[in-house]
Amino acid sequence: MNTYDKGLMWFRRDLRSEDNAALHHALKVCRQVWCVFVFDTDILDTLPRADRRVEFIRESLVELDADLRSLGHASGVENVGLIVLHDQARRAIPALAQRLQVQAVFTNHDDDPAALARDAQVFGYLAHAGILLHSHKDHVIFERRELLTQAGHPFGVFTPYKNAWLKQLEPFHLKAYPVARYAGALAPVPPEWVVPVPRLSDLDFETTNLAQLPVPTGASGARQLLTDFLQRIDRYDQARDFPAVKGPSYLSVHLRFGTLSVRQAASVAHAMHLQGIAGASTWLSELIWRDFYHQILANFPHVVDKAFKPEYDHIKFEHGKHAKELFAAWCEGHTGYPLVDAAMAQINQTGYMHNRLRMVVASFLVKDLGLDWRWGERYFAEHLIDYDLAANNGGWQWASSSGCDAQPWFRIFNPVTQSERFDPQGKFIRRYLPQLTHLPDACIHAPWQARELELAAAGLELGKTYPRPVVDHAEARERTLLRYAVVKKVPPRSTVAQVAAPRGG
């Protein structure tokens, strides 16, 4: 017997019909279920008019609409589909729920502070109308306070969190939510909402270069990438650090928008981990890091604009006109450090950046340029197609040493050493900085150290065709050690030198 006569499924960061917790529960307990997605103007109005994320969502919705239609058809229900609105979600969802006369709205959790505030408003509007809001866990394996220390507190260190994650994992945590068997509850879309998914122009957005990038959209795109990745996952632990190599899974955007179920990803990774496949174990660790950062955001929401470790909010970062000029050079990929500049060219041109390079450019911004990590975090938030507040914030606070289980404050990446180690032949650098194409491998990591004859043979003129370094790494490193030492109350400089990491870090 159905609990409700009518229900509404509200899609957000879960753009798939298979293994969807909220959709499963809605179909299981309602006689009829309609499905909706809202292009939320409260979010869209803050974005640039050409945004790859909006295009990715739009294309994924076209596929989700088709998938819902197929589910309905297979269950003998025609005219099923996705209702797509362009409005303020906080008002549009309660209004639609009342128009459809549903008794309950179903959705999946989103612990971003702005999303929680929106959901609180929706909950209030729905409650006033006598409609319930049911929210379910879907985008992580363990969330919020499901994993706690023996003292009953949220974890702040990754390794004990990972150990607890693996210890408490049970088969049901990875079990897929069946949807197809209950698809007969999908309801035909009322005529007034039977319209195609809006075009980008309908949303006042422009087409980007997404179609020219290797970023397949929708659940089918996720399946395609996962199938490809599983053929090389055994090498992931080694290949993932080299940006010129096809090493990563490239699934981060699909996990972000839920076109891939995290349960499916973790299930595959865990099974291969138990078989002793090193690459799978490393990927599983990355998925656990993702859960870790989400529980940090849920339990310590102050990290959105403050340091996880409060003392690091007292660091005196550079400011003023020169700081803004350094930041502009970093954003534009004009720092004079090829690996940093190539990485920034990658994000600017594609909306993606290799994970190793995210650490390199973040360390460079904070510990070479002496700029506030929040500046870089905001830039990534504007440009990354896979932007996720929890992971982005966690990564930047890791690099700046202000976060939970972050790299030690005295560890400072050397951008030249990183380049020599992870792009030894300069293949990645040449891909994004063609002006350096003809430099010998030995010179491409630090062009300013090349001889005049080598620069001339490569057709390179420092300061014109490629910039000179905006800072000297060795000098910047010393400034950073002193900047952090003041906050950490480390006595004299000799002590700093004793604890500092080697220059080749």
C-alpha cells in the first residue's frame, strides 16, 4: 500500500535515473511521482554567461529526460518526462508541489551551506502548505556524523577516518537503489509542462567549447569514462601524478553532478582493492578523501570562509596593488614558471586541471606569491567544471596548511622540481605553452636558466614571448617560512631552518 497518493522528485546534484536514493524512495511509497529540475536563478545569476557547468547540466538533463521516458514506456506509462523550470528553486518547488497537489517532495542531501539555507526555506514553505520534504543520502557513502572518533567527535585527520570508513563499510552501503522495478509510479507530465529542456540561449547563457572537449555528458558519458578507466585502473597509483599521461579517472565532474553513482564507483574500487590491485586501492582512497571533505564541510561549516585551524586566519598575506598584479599573472598563466603557467592555461581553456597540478599551483599562489588561499579557491570555483565546494575548499586549505590534515606549513613545493619530476620531457608544458615547444627538455622547466644560444634557437625572448619569473622561489620560500613562523610562534629563524622541508620539495 502506498504511503502517499502523489509525490514530487526534485533532482539537484544527482542527474541520473539509475541507483538514485530519492527517486527510489519516491517511486516506492507514492502512487504517482513527477520529476523536476530547477535551473535556479539564485545560482545562475551569479555565473558568467559562458559557463561549462551550465552546459554540462543542460546536456545531462536532456539525457535524464529521455531515460525517464524510457523507464515509463517500459512500465506501460506514456508521456513521462522531466519538468524543467527556470526560476528561484526556493519558491518554484513549493509552488509546483501545490499545483500538482502532492503530499510529499523527495530529494537528496546537499550540505553546501547555501543549499542548506535554500532547503530550509523550501521546507518552511512546504510545511505551511501541509506538504512533507523527505531528503536522502546519495552523493557520499558516509556523511555528516555517521563516522565519529571514539570520543564521539567528527574526524579531523584523514588516516583514522579512512580506517573507520573501511571498518564500518558493509555491503548495503554499496548496494544500488533499484528504480526500474518501481517505475510504474512515474506519472505523465501535465500538458502545460510538456516542453523540451531549455536551450542555453533560453537561460540567457552562451555555448562554450564543452562539445570540443573530452567530457562526455550524462549518465552514458559517466559509463563510458568508467569503462575506459577500469581498463587502466591497475596503473592509477603511478600514472595519476603525471599530467601528460592518461592517468586520472576523469570522473570528478560526473561524481559532482551525480551522473555517476558514488556507490557504483566505490563498489568497483572496493572489490578490486580486496583483490590487491594497487591502483584500485589508491582510487578508493581518493573516494574516501571525497567523503572526508564532505563531512568536514557538514560538521565545520566555518571552513567556507575561514581556516579550519583558526590560528591560520592570522597569517599576513600580501595585499595591495602588487599583490593584485601577482594574482593576475597567476590567473593568466604569466608567472614565468612553465608548469604553473601550463596548468593555468589548462583550466582556462578546458575548465579542468590535473590533480597534481592543482596542488602545485595552489602551493605556488600561497607560498611563493604569498597570497590568500581564498583568492585561488574563488578562481577555481569560477572555472572548474567539476567544482565542488567541499573538495575545493579542502584542497586549498590543504595546500595552505590551514586545513584539517593539511601538508605541514613548512613544506613548500618547488615548482621547478615538481616540473622535472612529473613532466620530465615537458610534454604537458608544450601542449599548453606552444611558445616553449622548441626549448630542450633540460631547459623547459626553468627557461630563465637557459643559455642565450638555447633561447635564440628556440625563438624565445624572455620578457616578450615568455615572461621572466615573477618571484624568485628561494627568496619567496624564506619569506613564507617567516610568515608562517610568526603565527606558529616558532622561535628564531634557525629553528625554522631546522624544521623546514628541503628546497627540492
